[in-house]
Amino acid sequence: MNNLQKLTDDAAFGDSNLSSGELGDINILIGINGGGKTTLLESVYRQINGVLSSTNSDMNICFLREENIEYDEAQIISVFNSIINEKGRYLNNTLELIQSIYPSIVDLSVSYDDRMLYVHFEDSKVPFNVIGAGFYNIVRIIVGVWRARGGYILIDNLGRGLHLDSTDRICDYIIESVAQDNTQVFISTHCPTCLSGFRSGDVESNLKTTVINVKSAYQLPNDVIDAEISNF
């Protein structure tokens, strides 16, 4: 896969005053609340889509927006069915991630009869959506990483609704998946655990992590972004 090398100010992507140094495999947008991280992430999404459209590429792209927190039952069932049937590293990595946060969970299954992902405990099973918002956030990221394989994943406000220990383990999960699938990642966050988790993990995985400080990013008429950013 040809990673996006830098953010540009090409008018074809509807952006203005938008440039950065060389991007990495994992790119973390940081900055103050309300400073424009989400706005800039939307701009990155448009830039990637522009590149894919202009080259007629069929690469995967998945954008997990913070405001779009409703789950798509059909998508979750389809993805987890594929992961379970694959019976390979994705299933192992997924179970390892979930069990590191919820040690009492022993397995996962999909039922097409009632269109549900089930979580198995030692003596029972329950629908995944009764466990809580934190578990759903983990499921959402697993689905996004699977859908983006070999392409691009954008995650808005990683760490929202997650315990710090969970966030650290999710960083490890993303790093391992990205290293094996050659996926480029763009994340906005104000969570220090995310920043330290990715920076420590990229050493072992030989991935490059780039941190982008978003000083400001504003939506102008005609979907143009005016942004001031810098690389750490």
C-alpha cells in the first residue's frame, strides 16, 4: 500500500493552508478540546478519498467518527462472523484483547437467527450490547480495524469512554494489526495514554509514529479547511 505521505493544501481536496512534514504509519492528532482535531481529521478523510477516487483504487477506508456511536448490527455480525470463521491471528488477537480487559469472557459467537453477537462466560452467554458502553467501544474499534485492512483507518477521539488500562491494550491491538496488515492510521486524541502507548509500541513493531500538534483548524465556506499544524 502507498501510505499518504503528507497533508497537502491541494485545492482539489478542498483544503487551504494545510501542510505537514512526512506522515507515518500511525499519525496522532493532539491539541486542546475544541481546537480542531476532528475538523482536521475530516479533512484528512476527504484527502484520502480524493486520492482513492482519482486512482480508481479499491483500498479500504474506515472512519470511526465520535458522534456516530450507534452500532450497525449487520456490520458487527458480518465482521465478527468473518473473524471467528478465520480462526487465525485475528480471532486470537481479538480474544486476547477482550480477555485482557474482561477476564471472565471465554469466547464469542454470532447468531444469524436473532442477528446478534454473543459474549460467552463460563456458564452463560449474553448479547454483547448488554455489557456496557466501554465494551461496545472496543467492538467498534475491532470492526473498524478489520474493515480497514490494507488501507486506512481514522479514529476520532480514541480513548473516549475507555479506562486507561483498556486504552493501552487497544493501542497494542492497533499496532499489531497495522504492522501485519499494512494499514495507515490517523487518530485524534487528548489522552496521554494513547500517545505514550503508540510511541512505545512502534519501536518493537518497526512502525513510524508521527505526532501532529493541531493548533487550530476551522471549517470555511465550500468545505475548505484553514489549519495551523506542526509536527513534534
